[in-house]
Amino acid sequence: MTGDALSQLTDFLVRLRAGHRSVAGSDDDDGPSAVYTLSLCVAALEDLVFYASSSRHRVPQVVVMGPTQVGKSTLVNLLLERDAARPSPLAGFTRSLQGFAVNVADTSMDALRTFMSKGGDVDGEVSVADFTGGRGGPVLVWDTPDFDSHASREYRTLLPRVAGVADVLLLVLSKEKYADLSVWTMLDPIRMLQTPLVVCLNKTDQPEQLLAPLTKHIVESGFDPGQVAIYSLPYVGSAQLEELNALSAAADLRRTVMEHVVPRDRTARVAGAKRLMEKYWNVWIAPVREELAGLDAWQRDIDEVLAGALAVYREQYLDHARYENTFNRAVLRLLELLEIPGIAGAMTQLRRVLTWPLRRLRVAGVDRQPWSGEDAETEVLTELFDHLWLVLERRLNDRIGDDHAGRWCRALRDALPPTAEIRRDYLSAVGGYQKSFQPEVEQAGERLYDRLQESPLTLNTLRAGRVGADAAGVVVALKTGTVGITEAVLTPAMLSLTSVLTESAVGRYVDSVRDDLRQRQYLQVEKLLDGLLRAKLLAVPENMDERGLFNIDAEALTAADAARRALT
């Protein structure tokens, strides 16, 4: 895997961790939370990325860890052979990461401080003290806060920050704490890294009684007991460090730890990170998958509801008798073109009178109004919106619950635009569509006229017959506002005219024009629903409140999973 790919995987895990931190209760589990295990993996990967540069010399690191009141700070001083860490009888006294560097070069210290600053989202303070002239080294010893007290929830991410980069772990226990479930639960994810482990049973005068049960815990936790060195130390007051250092067990413990303090090679660290991800990956990304499933369900709802709306539109309007409203507008245009003797002059003058105010309005910037609300199509489209919006809201409400998927659906519902607002925009778009489609209706009438010119007998029949004259009178009444479109198309004259057209030599062509007009109208309404409703509804997740959400898209998840599998 290239350095860029490793960096992208690390960045993804950092983003994933931020999502878990934002989810209420994610840090309140009894065991290691997703934030804890992610922090451990992020530290391990960032260590690989940061020290990939040959100019950065990595310092071997010892991490002293354990529950509260077991003497971690005292053991740090034992390893350093000086009073550096501050022991305290108060539980949870250490609430920050305290690093103690022995004989570390300035350039390595600068790199170390830069690396530690990358973990800016850890809860607590990180400090490093520099000691020169000490025995041994270079080495960095970390004194860590506890992980089992109630207060530790405030600084629990400090431990994985250093445990993920440790070259050796010193687990400090006491006779009161060695069997605590919290110890082995928090140690379990660290075990995946296979960092060398040394156990110190501290403050214990009779260790023989505890070695067997302690070894059992080690085995049950998945460690190889043959690879875990166990030492015991008696209780020694904080002011008696010299007395503690004088013990042979203390010297053996120090020597064993320091013998393990060599930088682990890249292969071992990569293998540890892969084991960690293999175990916890599905846990980490579970809420992301829930969000993506919710998004998929929302998109399916939109597709299904809009498809259903189009089907109803076809059934209730296009394939319904009410569709003759649209087609008869094409017939009205045909009548204007027929120029029936006796009324042709009146029709021409009427068009001039009626269009003069319209021309003046257009010059003034006032557009033509769409067909009135009595139009059957407007009624159907309005009812369609009210129904589909109700269905979408009901489906969304059914998915709202207390789990993360339910919370995501609640956030989606809260991001929906107000019903009145989107309904207003929709009805305005309906009016705009009808206005823009009117020229196509008129063109249908013009195509009928062109075809009639190829059939002189039918054309002359319409021009000379009473049907044409009566229908033309209907046009006059319609354009003067005496009747509305719905009344006009139902008059005997219009019905007779369409009947003559259908039964004439151009009957089949009339049907084809009607069908073509119907299909064009369907496509325009489909475009209306897609361009307005679908676009607005699909954009709703982009406006959701991001608090408590991950907002990681499927492409990013797939790329991260592929990078994880390719990690070498």
C-alpha cells in the first residue's frame, strides 16, 4: 500500500471516530467503546504514516498502564530510576499523559511532539519532560491515567493514543484490581497489536496466592502466558523509592522492560493494525451502514411514490375522458386555421382584439397566466402532490426510533422543507409547465390542418358544413370568456367536430396526433416531477443537522474498506 493510500485510510478512521464521538452515549459503554478502539487503531496507523519519512527517528516507547490506585506513577519512577512522576494517594490523580524522555535527541523530541499533537481530539493534556544524562536510552516512558474510574470517561482516549504506538506495555495491577473485568476488557483490543506485555503485581506481599488466578486471566484474555513476564513487588511508600530500587525483583522488572524497548518493525505494526481492524471494522461502520440504508430507503421511497404518481396521472387524466380537454385545445387551433367562410374576418379581428392586451402585458414584463383551476389536469396534479407528500411523511415517520437508524430518519424528517412552501413551488411549476406546453398543443392542431390539406374533401366538408361554423362560434365564446374550456369542449358542436374528424379519411392520423400529444404531455409531467420534487427531495439529506450523524457516503466507505484489505 502506498503512503497516500495509508494516509487516506487513516483520515477515514479519524472521520469515523469523530462520528462516533458525536453520537450520544458512544463513550458510555462498560467495555471499550468504538471511540476507544478507533483511537487505538488511528494511533497505530498515524505512527506508520508519520515515521515513514527517513528524516524522522522514532523513539522506543514504554507505556505504563493499569486501573486506579495500583501505583503506576511509582513504577514509572522505578523505570526511570528517579522521582519524575508524581504518585498520589488520591484515586484518579493522574488525568493527563505524562511522557518522560531519557537521552532523546532534540530532532527526535521535535518529531515526537509533532506526532503527539496530531491526536488533538484526545480528552486531556499531553506533556513530555526531557531528561538527559540518565542511564540507558534513548527511551520514552509514559505515565497514563486510569481507565476504570467514573471520572476516566473524561480522559479515556488518552490511553489508546500511546498504547497504539507502544513498543512494550507494562501492566500494573494490585491484589484488589487484578481480577477486575475492566482491566481485561480494556486490554483486549490492545492485545490485537501483539505488543510485548510485562505484568507487575504491585503492592503484594504474598504473590504466590495470586499467580495462578492471574495467569488464568491472562490465558482467558487470549495472551500466550509463555510470552508474558510476570513480576511482583511489595508495597513501598512513595517516599521510599531507593528501597524499592534496591529489590532484586525491581531490578529484574526494569531489565526485562528495557530489553523489550526496541522499535517494532513495520511489518509487525501493520499486522497488528490489520488484526484490530478485522475484529472491530463491522462495529465501527455499523452506524454508517444504517445511515446509508436509511438514505437508500429514502431514495426508494421517492422513486416508488413518484412512479405511483405518474401512474395515477396517466390513469386519472391521460387515459381518462377528461384528457379530451387537452386534445380539444388542439382542435380549437385547427378551427382558427380553417378560416370558415362568413366568420373568417370576425375571427381574425377577434384575435387582434384579444391579443393586443396580452402583447402590452408582455412588453411590460407581465407574463400570461396559466389555464384556470377548472382545468382537470391541474386538479389531478394538485391531488397527486397532496397524496404523495402524505405517503412520504408516513413512511418516514414509521422508521423513526431510538436506535441510530431511527435518529437518522428523525433528522431527515426535521430537514424536510415546510409542506406549504414546497406545495406552493410545485403548483407554480405546474402552471409554468402548462404554459410552456401550450405551444405543443397548438402545433398538434397545426399538424392536423396540414394533413387536412392533403384531404380536400374532408377539409371542404368542415369549412362548408354547419358543424364547423357552430364549433367556430364556440371558439369565439371561449376567447371572449363567455364559456370556460371545460364547458366548451363538451358542447354538441365540438363533439360533432371531433366525431367528423375521427370518422373521416384522416381519422387514423387524428388518433396518432392525439397519442403523440398524450405521450409528450406524459414526458413533460415526468420531467416536472423529476426536476422539482425529485430534486428537492433527494437534496434533503444534504440539509440535515450533522450533529450526531456520520454523513459518510458509500464511495468513501467502499474506498476505505478496499484500502483496509490492501494494507501491507
